[in-house]
Amino acid sequence: MLEWSLKMGRSLQTTGYRGCLNCDSILSADGELPTLLTRNDLHVDSFEKLAWAIGHDEHLNGNSGTGALLLVDDVPHTGTVQYLAYGPSPSAAAYAEDRLHETATAC
């Protein structure tokens, strides 16, 4: 984790980024590191409808090993939500994120 955090920090530094950097990971019970993607720019009309849709989608509610969590409801101010998409691999987390975007468009 430290090695990847340093690589990411050095990469961001070359782009001119300055400031705090948050590098998180989750160690699963079997010793694997799941991939987490967080963003704060998902446009949606209703936080509540999106939360309901996530709960009823097996690829977003965690039942299939991938999922999405809504972290911050900023819909009243910016029309966006902050979220976290996750999966056991980068491609699985990206799939969950794509699925979340499709779901948000339908809400």
C-alpha cells in the first residue's frame, strides 16, 4: 500500500498537484485488497431514487462482490452525489462504476 501511495503521489506531483492526498484500501478477510473508486461528480435528480435503485441492483448492492455506496448528498446544492464504487479488481470496480452511471441516468 505504501509503495502504491508513493507512486501515485509522485505521479500527481508531476502534474503540479499540491496538497493533501488520501490513499485508502480495504483488506478483505481472505487477505486481498479490493479496488475502490471515489468520485464527487455524479449528476442525479434524486438521491433517494438512486439509493433505492442501488439497493435493488445485484451489481451495485454488494451481493455479487461489486457495489456502490453513496457518500454525500449534494443534490440540493450542485445536483451531484459523492460515491464509492468497489470490486475485487480494477475492472470489476470500473464495471460497478459504469453500472452506477447508467442507473443514475435512469433515475
